[in-house]
Amino acid sequence: MIQEDARFVRSRAALIAAVVELLDEGRDAAQLSITDLVGRAGVSRPTFYKHFDDTAALIREAALRRLQSAFDRIPSVGEDPSWPTFVRGTLRALLHELDADAPFYRAALESSFGLLTGDVIAYLASRLLESSPLGPVIRRRPGPDTPRDRAEFLAAGAMWHVTRWLFADVNVPVEADTNPTADSSAAARASTDELVERLSSLLLASSGATVAELDALRAEHVRS
């Protein structure tokens, strides 16, 4: 049984690694076949179906794992950072990871946008509630909605801005994004620092929190 479990884990990891490699190489997600994937992974076709129903399901899991790994690699910003220090450091590190792997994430979103977006929003909502200074604020806000509802609302907004940024054209001049006479079909891509500031401000404003409130909450946490 232990050997079977080990083989199962290895074959699943091999398939995930295979799809990441192929998408990183620029392969079109819509054109990826199971034959391509099992050939790269070194497993059989029946083995593929033990793990995944189709290529979209594999891409979806690979994207979520890669996103989780990106969060895991975010460096610590200290035991008691202020909100600006925390959010800017976290977002800057995360966006640099996403930017470096942008072709992969674009392909993943194109192949399974609805399901993957829902998964990412759920994951980001959990991070906001459990690992962010906004968590206590979100939990104690009064209202008929639940803390989870509020966290998912914030996560969905952040997801929309990041997705638009990932798909924006890095070669379009900035004027095309701000000039009403420019071609509206092309959007300039904001810099990482610009998006960090935008997301930081929007998360703060949409949560209803203030910097002073967040810093006071963190000070309470340290004293306790």
C-alpha cells in the first residue's frame, strides 16, 4: 500500500511538472493533448485518468500549486510591520513571481478561466482572513454578510485587477491607456510598483479599515 501511494504521488507530481514545463515553453494550452502530457511526464494514459478528468483539470491544479508556492516564497517583513510595509512587501514579491511566470498564468486562465478564477478567489480570501492584517478587521465588521463573504469580495476585486494586468500589452505606450483618442482595444500595462500601490489602496478602502486601525490591531496582537 505504501509503495502504491508513493507511485501515485510521483505520477501526479510528474504530470503537474510536465504541464508546467510545456506551458512555460510557450505551448498553447488549448492544443495540449493527453498524449503530449503523458509523454513528457513518462507515465501511461490510464495513469493520467487516475488523477485528472482532462487537461483543463491538470492545468487548474498546476496553477493553484504554483500560486501557493509563490506565496510560500514571499519573504518575511518582520514580526510587527505596519500595514503599508506588509502589503507593499507582500504584493511586490507576489507580483514579481506572477510577472516572471506570466505566460504560464495567462495560458492557465485561458484554458479554465471560470473554475480557476473561483479557486484563486477562494484561496486569496483564506489568505486575507488568516494571514493578513486585514483579517481581524474583516471579521469584526458588522453586517448581514459573513467575514468569508467580505474576504471573497476583496479577493475577487484583487483577482480582476491582477488578471487584467497579466493580459495587458507590455508593448503599448502608456498614452494608449490614458488618451481617450488612442486605440481602446490595446491597454498599457502598469508597472509592478504602480499595481502594488493601486491594490494596496483599494484593499484598504474597500475593507473600510484605516492604516491607524490596522497598526493598532497589530500592536494589540503583539501585546497579547
